Amino acid sequence: MKKNAFKSIVLTIPATLTACGSIYTSPKVSKTNKLVEIIEVTPYSVEFANETSYAPQRLPKSFKSIQSARANLPSPIETLPTLPRTVQTSIPPKTKTGPYKIGVSDVLLLATPVPTTQEALTGLIAAQNRRQGYTVQDDGAIAVPEVGRVSVAGLTLSEAENAVFRALVNRQIDPKFSLEIAEFNSQKVSIAGAVNDPLLTPIKLKQLTLQDAIQTAGGISTPDLEFAVARINRDGKTYQIPLQELRKKSSLQKIALQNGDSIFIDEDYRIDRARAYTAEQLALTQARTTARKQALDETEAVRASFLQQLELGAIKSDYVFLTGEVREQGRFRLPFENKASLADALYSSRGIQNQNGDPGQIYVLRYKNIPDDKPITAYHVNGKDASNLLMTTRLLLRPNDIIFVSEQKVTAWNRVISNLLPSTTIIDRAIND
């Protein structure tokens, strides 16, 4: 009699649980919902979905350019009359040759390889971010995210690669990378006077010669080389070479220049003018350096303030929301001044859960700008056919989209069983008692 009573309880409790809504209910996009229009994602429907107008949020100007800073620059030197034509040739001492040494303000380009595993789609989407430039700062170091500061000033490119390699290994990061110098800003030579394009020219990996510097400045502008002389100002001393002699001797053309050299093509042979020009260039360089440092400091302060306000939610930002069988339910920030695709969100850290998520039931839920009898559009991607995943790279997201990944049927069944197990355990104990 007692056992029959408990059998009755066994039959009654699941029904009661069902009636009370205690048994697990699997979330899904219902085809019978009259408010929802389900559209299969195809090359044609993607174009239709992307027609929705959207203007991404803009970044502040400080992220595009450096704040301007004015410097009190010295007045240019006066024009002096022509002096005697003859001049005694004097050649600067030979420069020690060797590999280029990295210096402050140089920009290094750090490139990492694109992954070749099943995360290749993520790599392809983020490939444009795998080549990053880093400026050598005043302390001689570059700041690499997740690695820290790496001192490279005074090192050759090969030595800098070793320093970065050690830093990556110390941080337990895959040390596969390439390093190159994208901008040469630390070592420069100035050339002015009777040239077509006076300028400051950087010294790069290849040794810069006197002839190279003159050609970089557009060549000699004076019509009569007989009255012209090239003056090289180095370490407070001035060396001079008549241009006629320079044209005849290749050894003079190949004179190696070094950082801080100032070349002045003079038509009047005045050594004091060359010295005045050197002093002026030093003053100009110092003033520009000071102004640039001030501008960089101001720009970094503005950028840091913006990022802090962004994290605190004080600055408007657009989001989409991920729910269902994803690694972490939450919101995904849409990029500034760019558009994100469904693939960007799916293959981020909050992507699909491979164990529980059903790749054949991926939806982007979007509210129509002009609501009709079906105000909600559900764009459906059937990822069971892997070729359809290519469409996720073309389907652009819009603010407040909901990305929903349904669970697999076996996952739903397991969760139903898990909900029933506590009830069946209680009944078993009661029967045994």
C-alpha cells in the first residue's frame, strides 16, 4: 500500500513541476511569433541588412594629430656680401661606420604573425592590428602593451630584436615577431644655402654621404659653381670644400656624414656665415624639440582623459549585446570611426561556446527603423555549413543589435534532466524509506 502511494507521487511530481514552470525551458527564436520576421543570411540579404544607415562615433582630434605648440624661433641670419673666391680645402675626419643605432623619437614597427589555427578568422579580422608602431621615448624605451617598457635606444636593430625577444619570453608571450624601423627621427643632417630644397634629412640604415645629402636637397641652385663652396659644420668646427673640386673627386662626394652635421652651400666663402647658420640650426632644433615634447605631453593627457571617461561611461558609445550560448553574456562595444561585423563579435573573447552552442542557430535581432506589422527582424546564420560563416564577416552590426546563439538539442535535454534529478532523488529516498 505504501509503495503504491509513492508510485503515485512519482507520477504526480513531474506533472506538477511542468505545470509550475519548473522544468527547464529552452530559449529560442520562435517562427510562430507574429512580431518577428526571420530572414536567412545570404549574399543578397546581407546587402539589404547593411543598407540601414549608421554613423560610428567619432574619436577626439587628439587621436589623429598632435596638439600644436608654438616655439619662439630665432630670426634668420642676414645675407652677407661676396668675399674672395679662393678657399683652402679642409676635410672632416672619417666617421666610424657601423650598424644604425636606434635613438629617441625613432618609430619601430613590431609585426606579429597571423595565426594559422581554427582561430584564423579572428586573425584575419584583426590582421590590420598586427603591425603596430612604437615611438622611442625620452627614456630610450618603447612601451609595448602586455609587455611593458623595453629599452632600445643606443642598440642596433639586431640588438633591439634580442631585447624585445627577452621581454616577450619573460612575459610568457609567443616570441614570434619581426622588428623594423618605420621612421628615422633621431639622427639628422641639415642642408641649406644654395640648394633647391633646404631641409633636415634623416640618417637611415644606409650611410648618408655628402653627395646623397645634396641630391636629397634637390641639388645645387647656384648657376656658377666657381663661386660656391660646401661647408660642413661638425662639433663646433667648420670644414670647407669648393664645389668644383667636389664634382671632380668621388672621394669627396663619399664623405660620410653623422648626426648633427650641418651643410651650408655658400656662394660667398664666408666662414662666419656658416657658423652663424650652425648656431641658428641648433637653436631651431632645440626650440622645435621642446615644442614637440610639450605637444606630446598635452596630447597624451587628453587621450588618457578620454579613455578614462569612456571606461566610466561618461562618453557616449554604441554597443551590441550577446546572449544565449556564448562564452560570456554581455555587451560588445562598436568601434569608433569604423564598423564592426557579426564575425567581430562572434570571434571576440565572448564568442560561441563550442560545447553547448548550436552553430546552426545564430541570430542577429534588430528593431526596424520604420516598424510595421513585424517590427523585429531576425537575421539567421546557419553555421553548420561552414561556408555560411563567411557571411558573418559581411553582415555589419548596428547599435542595440542582439546577437543570440541557441543551444544544442542535447544541451537542452541535459538541462531538463539536471532539473529533474533533485526531484527524483527525493522520491527514491522516500520509496526506500
